[in-house]
Amino acid sequence: MAETVRRSTSRYGSRPTMKDVAARAGVGLKTVSRVVNGEAGVTQDTERRVQEAIEALGFRRNDSARVLRKGRTATVGLVLEDLADPFYGPLSRAVEEVARAHGALLINGSSAEDPERERELALALCARRVDGLIVIPAGSDHRYLEPEIRAGVATVFVDRPAGRIEADAVLSDSFGGARQGVAHLIAGGHRRIGFIGDLPRIHTAVERLRGYRAAMEDAELPVADGWVSLGPTDPERVREAAAAMLSGPEPVTALFAGNNRVTVTVVRLLAGWERPVALVGFDDIELADLLGITVVAQDAAALGRTAAERLFRRLEGFDDAPSRTELPTVLYARGSGEVPPAED
């Protein structure tokens, strides 16, 4: 009885192997390996036949075996807070450009500001044998990475430092930037200034609040309890916090927004507010120059580039003590931060 051959209806077939290339080109497996890996010892005619077979079959080199031989994957992982946040676009792009310059592939993912998700993502990348990690931490305890670091996974933290371990960190001067931004409002005549920031467990939120308080203290100005609000940056929470500060018998005359998402929500609220209110935001936002929004800007691309360069320096064998690099911020006065206090 004739044998019935069942063929898969899937459009996906098995990938061609070097054995397939060798059979089509009429050469040995070792010859194909030399051509694929760019090694010497193959005649031009033989190399041409092998290349024609590779093109005809659609063969692609499987780097997994090379990983096992060399112990390096030429991949690095990037754990972000939120891939949808505009701040992380230039940061991620800068990391990718440095990785590409070093012949490495970048794999990234989002923690969604969830410490457990950050841990799962970072360890998943390590399980896939990435050579290094760049992490924007959501949590405050990174001891789970100690075994991976000891095993040789270079790790650099960016935007926020690591928690409970010693590791390289590349940060912006959140404290100094916030202090400068609030001092700018004070220099414009404001004495009642509100601060709306991110979750209190986040390093940058704490540092920016510290900068706000320092500027107020420098000017010997009190900070009323109702002038400070930390929490999630969803629009509803931010609108409620801002409206509360701007209401009552002694409302604030100016607001300092702790990050780009807070700034966007406050700008929308102030667009319909009955009296002028000054605003300075931390982080630049799209169209801020056209809308006249005064900001304290950090260089996201420089953060990513500096962190990636530090990572590849580690991968090249530099084993000096973990370092902390702090990049400066820049105040752009565009109009919203120069609104004078409304008369009571």
C-alpha cells in the first residue's frame, strides 16, 4: 500500500539549515560554515555557489550556537517605566544607537511602574542571556539582581538609582532642577506656590519635592499642608489636587508640576481657569515652546546615551567601583512661569 504523505497547511515551514545549503551547493558542511562566518580557505567559485544556495533557500545564520561557544549574545535589555511616555522615546533611541554601534541588539519592555513586573521582566531578560541590563527602576529593592550581576550581567540604572545594592546609576539633577524652577517663580513675586508630583515611593518625585521645599526655605516662605500633593499622575487625581490648591480663601498663585504628565493635565485645567496662574513644569513636553510653557528640561537622550556607554564600558571589562553620574537640567522661560501673581 502506498504511503500517504501528510503535508502541513501552514504557510510556515522549517527553516533551512547549513546542511541544506551544503547539499544544494554540493560542498561540505565545514565549507558552508566558513562562508557563513567569513573565514578564509574557500575559493571564489565555491563561495559564489554557497552564497547562491543561501539566497535561494533563504538561509539565515542561527546565532544560538555561537552564543553557546562564545558566551556572549550581543543583546542588551532595557526596562522602562512606560513605553508610551514621550520622555522615554529619546532615551530608548539613544540606548539603541549606542547598542547598534557596538554590534548589539536592544530588547526593551515596560514595567508600568509596578515593582513586581519590573522584577519579572528583568529576570526574563536575564534568562534569555542578555549581556547587560539598563533599568529604570519601579521598585526600591534590587537585591534580586545580585546573582545575575555576579554571573556577569552588566547592569546600569538610569533616571533613578538602584535600591539596596551598589550599581552604576545615571540620573538628572532632579533636586537642583526643581529648586531652580521654584526659585524662578519666587523671583517673579509668587509666595504661595503649589507642588504636584508623582508617587512618594519614586526617587525623582522625592528629589523634586525636596528641591521645592529647599527653594521655599531659601526664600523663608512657609509651605502650607494643602500646597503639596504626591500621588498617581492620572488626570483625575492631578486635576483635583490642582483645583483644591487654586481654590479657597488663600489659593496658590503658582504651580510647580513634578513631571510631564502632571504638566499636561495642569495646562488643560488652567486653560479654562478664571484667573491667571503661573506654571513651571519639570520635563519638557511636545509643543511647549509654541504654547509658551516654562519648563525645567532634562536631556532624556543624554541619559540614555550615558547609561548605555557606561554599560558597554562594563562589558569591555572595566571593573572600577559603581559610579553615580548626575546630568544637569536647563530652565526654559517661555511665558507660563513668568505670569505675575494675581491681585487678591
